Amino acid sequence: MRDIDKQDPDIYDSNGYFKNPTATTIEDAVSGNKVVIDGKVPDGPVTYVMDMNGNIIIGKRVNPNDGRKRAPHPTLIGGKDPQVQCAGMITFRKGKILSVDNQSGHYRPNIGSMNKVNDALNKLYDSNPNLFAPGSEWRKRK
């Protein structure tokens, strides 16, 4: 996918991938009992990556160079060769976490990588269970 991205200067240039302006750690996006991204409460799927330090970084698919173009998972970190442990989509319902997957065409993480994401979300649940939507797998586990 990077070879395709390199052909589009609005996605990848001499500095690498642009940094998504809405990218933030999930912890920094918490406002009370909801997640807020770029001033808005998400309702539906949102891109995420887990960086090499175990931070879950979320962001809208916003391309600051051309709003009609995509903002792939690597833009949540930016740079020439952004490395992650996992990537996919987190689904929110009215700002609350409902589900998570590993559906990233760029990184194609294996199912085993989901263990680290689930561990991080379990810790987040333990500190604030109200961040999780009714019916989420975390509420069902507890």
C-alpha cells in the first residue's frame, strides 16, 4: 500500500506520511464518560493504531491536504515508516466504545495482535467502565 501512497503527494511526500491533525491517544480523547475527537462525539467506526509503546491512537479520516482524499492508518502516526502493533477500526456509539477490530489494509495485523489492544481496553474499562457502550464485549466480560 505504501507504494501506492507514495504516488500521491497529498498522502506521502519527502517527509513520509502526513500526520493526521485529529490523531490523539484514546486516553487524551476522554471527556467525562465519552470520547471526543476534534470537538465531536464519534458515532460509528473510527480508525485506530496501537503504536510501539502500546498507546491506542484514534482519529477521523481527515486529509488536511485535500479533503476529498483518504487518510490511511499510517497517518495516525505519520513519517516515513510508521510502525504499529495493531491497527483497525473502533466502533463508537454516542462517544462510547462498542467494538474493535483489526481491519487495516495497510498493516494487515494478525488476529494475535488484538490481544494487546484488548488488554489496553480492559485497563481503560477498569479505570472508567462508563466509556463503554451497553452491549460492548467489555461490559459483557465483567
